[in-house]
Amino acid sequence: MIAYRAESALAGELREHLQRDDDTRALLRRVFVTPANLRPDYEQKTLLVELHRLGSPLQDLAVAKLCEELTATETQFPTTNLKLIYRQVGSA
């Protein structure tokens, strides 16, 4: 139930950036299985989560917006003092 609520919250954020509501859950399924790089920086106290691109400019734009929104929450990775930073591979 917790996973479904988390997915629903992410879908709500993505809906703003996609043309069709039906695309949100499908895009999230792709994001969940897309490889990611985890880059901890203990000096800056951050954990960079770099998602690989999906191959569609529209989907990549939606994921980039989601990354911005998730990063803005300034969430710390559990049991650490590392702040999570989300972005796509190749973005600044």
C-alpha cells in the first residue's frame, strides 16, 4: 500500500508535464526499471541520483521536471546525512 501511494504521488507530479494522463503510470514504470548512477559526495553531504535518459524528448523533459521537484524537497537518504539530488545523465 505504501508503494502504491508513493507511485500515486509521483504520478500526480508527472501529470502536470505530460499531455495525456494515461502516460504517467507507463512513464513511471519505465523510470523504475531505468538504470541510475548513485554518486555519494561525503564532503558536500549529497547523494546524486543520475537517471539515464529514456530516448524520448517529451519523456526526458517530464523526468527532468520530476527530478527538479524531488530535489527541491531536500530529502535526506535514510540513515545518512546525505541530501538527495536527482537529475538525468548529461544534465548540469
